[in-house]
Amino acid sequence: MSKKAVEIEDLLELVSVTDPKISPDGKRAVFIETKMDEEENTYHSHVHHISLETGEATPWTYGKSRNSQPAWSADGRHIAFLSDRSGKNQLHVLPASGGEARAVTDFEKGVSSFRWSPCNKKIWVNALAQDGKTFTDAEPDEEEKKKPEPYRTKSMKYKMDGNGLVKQDFHRQIGVVDLETEKVEQLTEGPYHSSLEAISRDGTKLVYGSAKQQDQDFVFRQSLYMRNLETGEDTAIIEQDGYYGDAVFSFDDARLAFVGQSRIYENATHTELHVYDTAAQTTQCLTEGIDAPIGDYVVADHQQGAQAPGVVWTKDDHLYFQVSTEGDVRLYFASLDGAVYPASPEDEHVYGYDIAQDGSFALAAISDPVSPGELYKLAISTGERVALTSCNASYLEQTELIAPETVSHMTEDGFGVQGWLMKPKGYEPDSKYPLVVNIHGGPHAMYANTFVHEMQLLAANGYGVLYVNPRGSHGYGQHFVDAVRGDYGGGDYRDILGALDSVIEGNAWVDTERLGVTGGSYGGFMTNWIVSHTNRFKAAVTQRSICNWISFFGVSDIGYYFSEWQHGAAMDNVDKLWEHSPLKYAKDIETPLLILHSENDYRCPIEQAEQLFITLKSMRKETEFVRFPEADHNLSRTGKPNLRFARLQEIVEWMKRIQ
């Protein structure tokens, strides 16, 4: 039986498997399954339990809700998780022996994260609270407000993509919930955010992240502090510009591991793994010898709410963590004596993991270009793996997926540019086919050996697909990821077109008269830049793009500092900003251009699309503009299902110009 081609509506069939957590005794685990709900036009995610001895899996939550962040109590008798079943994410506790989940918070703004106390009787929480008030103090009922109220701000950080206008007097604080009485005590306060990071195994110390400055507009840091819960005394663990977090204590509480990045290369700086000696109050970096960032920087569109710990300890003081390297996200091992090496193979994307306390095995959520992702048990000593879930097995049996081949290109200035080339469905060696170049956002992100529905969809519709990691992408060294800063539209542009030329030279099936290009965010900027600097593409789709860095400075939620980080220019140097703006070169655009943009995108606001569309129309260029209501910058990944379908349909239809 022949397999069917990938379709837009396949998103309804695909299951996202994420966030595995192993029980303290190593015999069980929980994880999250997420599916689209077409009727409700949303996503539902549920906690599932699996026996690591029998492989039997069962759902532990049900209904039309989103559940996330499952975590075992230290004694393994309960799990806690967040659920939006009441409208906001509240903390719930469920007996591991069976029974109903119980909501233990009813906070006005919900709960953002939590950590179990080792006593099993309390849970520490992170949540928004109004300055001078508690988590449970209610705001005036919105329905009771009969008239709109003006919004006042003194801060440049007054809006945020996905959240809209920020309530200036609300900050994330830390508290603790007594599970028996449900009484809540608030630990932190003040006009700055405090991030809950770790609780010591003996329950006497709490680690939190904070930027304790008053002028938050120019603070780009999260330092780490350790509070003695018995005395209230704070000790600074690391206090400098940069972002540090994902802290976790060793089993004997002698050390604290955490990840973070300095600001040497601003937001392009590699994330490192650090270990703090709690007695000596000294810190060492364990990953100085790795020229790749700690963590997962992959751009994809399938895994929903994927979460992974920054680092995990074992009882013998070994550490495990993710590294984004050369198109892979691999699990790495480190010991305190300096040994660091990979603990999982190449050519895949480890997007979630946990480690048994004795270090004998890992539980990992893994994807590759022809596997949407499942849960696997990995034997640490042998590398042997066993699949524990088969949520997407029937889909794979019925559907033809295209395995891409890895391609590479050496630039004139000595960079190696990696990418992937997918042949179109039904490929025959003696035929010619159109090709679409797809460019990722960031720019400090990366394409990888992972499943991307959008790429498969384009191939299924008869297009070859080329997607590459130009300079600015993570995974190829600090110099490579930093090389785009100050040079947008320079080396990165040459990297993409050079990779295309290399592919054309080695693949006679590519029809050079039928080339298309698309991309979102930074990829949208680059799409705009490409069509304003070459006419070799016959169709282009620009998504959530940037065309004018001058206006971007003032309208984006990150504009005023991102521009300085990436271009080395602010509003006192508009010539530099304009030089890198595709709008400056609009008169040279001859490629038919479709502009896709979300109405509620605060990262790359829709005025960017409006400027580009009106400018091109005024010049009698071939262009159309599609606006997506109730959508933000993450439309392609987490947007409402019907709008995600519509977006993909627009791309496929527009690219028919090159068929």
C-alpha cells in the first residue's frame, strides 16, 4: 500500500511527547502528551504515567485543559503539575497511587513554576503578585469596569509579545504552599522579578534569580542568590551582567550546578555550565572546552511546550545536559574532574530528558527529520535504547516523509555552512523541480536534525527544500554565531546564496528558473533583503518580518536594545539602521512577494508589514498582504490551529508561481 503525502491537516494527527520525569525509585515516569483539538481550535495536553519495568502507559489527566511541568515529590508518593482547567495555570497535586488531582492554589495571576520541598509537605511557587499585595489578592473584576482606563508607563519594557501591555506594578515573587492547610507564605517582595530556581536537598536553602536594580530598562541580567531559610541571609552566587538559572543542588548539597551566559557577545554569547561550591563559595565552568552552547536552540514547529532541565545531577556527582552542536542537540556528560563528552548519538534532536538518580539510564524525548518524536530509555553505559512510546507510529505507517540529506558549503572567509536538502515527493532523477529556500529566525537559533512539518509539507507539494544555518546560527562555534552582528545582509546573505549555488551545482534536478524563498522573523528580514538584492527568485513569502530598523527601534518590545546588540546602532545613528533596512531597497524588488503577519505580534510589530506592503503597492509591485487576527510572533508554532492551517495554505499557494 502506497503511503499518503504530508498534508496541512496532519497537524491534527501528530502527537507531541515532551517533558519526561523519572520517579525517585527509577521504576516509573511521567511525561506530557499534547494534541490539537480542531473543534475547540486549541491544544490539549495531559500528564501520562509509564511503568519503566513493563512499558505500560496510562493517562493521568483528562479533559479539555493544558497540563504541564509534572514533578515527583521526593518520596515518590505524589506528582505536582500546573493545569489551566480553572482558566489560569494553578498548582495541582495528584497521588501516585491513584485518585483525583487537587488544586492547591487559586492565585489571581496563576502559577508560573514550582519546586517541591524535600519534606514532601510543602511546594515552593513562583507567581505574579502586585507590589504590596499577595498572590491571592484579587483585582477589580474586569466585567465590572464599565469604562476603559488609560495605561501609564515609565518603563520602556512596557509590552511583551504574547502578553500585550505589561502591568507595571506586578512582579514575579516566590512563596511556599503548605499542602495540608493550603496556607501560602510569600518569601520575596519588591519592584523586581524573583525567579525560583532550586531548593537544597535538606530544605534549608533556596536559590533564586533576580536583578536587584531599580532601573529595569537597562538591566539585562539575572544574577543568582542563595537564601538561608533559617536565618534569612542572602549570599550572592554569581552577580554580574548575564542570565543565569536552571540551578540544582547535588545530592549532598555540597555543590550547586547552574547554566548561564555572560554579555561578552550580548545575546549571541554561548551558554555555559557552572558548578558552585557551597562551602568555599567558588565557581568553576565545566564547559570551557566546548565551543557550542549548552541547551536547545532548535527551530521547529511540532514539539509543543517542550521543556528540558538545564542540568541534572546523579548521586555519584556526574552531570548531564543538552548541547546544540552542528545541527544536533545531544545529551552530554560531565564530571567534576573535567571530563566532558557526548552521551547520545549524532543526527538527532534530544528535546527533553531526565536521568535516573543512580546514573544508570536516561529518559529522553528524541526526534529526527523523519520522526516527530517519542520517548526512549537510554542505557548510559552501552548506549542501547528502547522506545517507550509509539504515539506517532500509525501516522508514520501511513505517511510518506522525505529524509533530507546534509549539505555543506565553505565560504570565502573560511566558514563552513551546514544545511539540509529535501528532494520533492515523487522525485525522478532525470526531471527538473522547483526549489524553496526556507530561512530560520533568531538569528541566534538553528535548524537541526529534527522533524519539521512545514518542510515536509513543501516537499509533499512538489518542491525541493533547502534550509541552512548561516552565520549567526548556534551550534558552530562562538565566532560563527557572533559573526552576523553588525553585518546583517552581508556575510549571512552570502552564506545562504552560496549554499544555494553549491546545491545547484551538485544537483542537476534543481530548476534555477523556479526558485522560491521564505522565512520568518530574522528569516523574514532576510527574505526581504534577498528579494531586494537579487531577482533570481520567482516567488517569496515573508513572515513576521522586519523591513525598517529605524521604526523597529521604537515599536518592538525588544527594539531599543536589540538594535544596539545586533547593529551597534541606536536612534543617534539612523544612517546605519537604514543601511540594513530592506525598505531602503524596495524599489529593486521584482519578486512577487506575499506578506504574512500576526495582528498581535509585539516582537516584530505589524507596522513593519504595513510599511512594506504600502511601499511596494505604491511602486506598482506585485504583492499581497495577509493579516492573522488573535495571533502573536509564535503563530507558526503555537498559534490557533485554524490560523496555522491558513498560514501554511498561503505559503503553498503562493509558491505555485514557481511550479
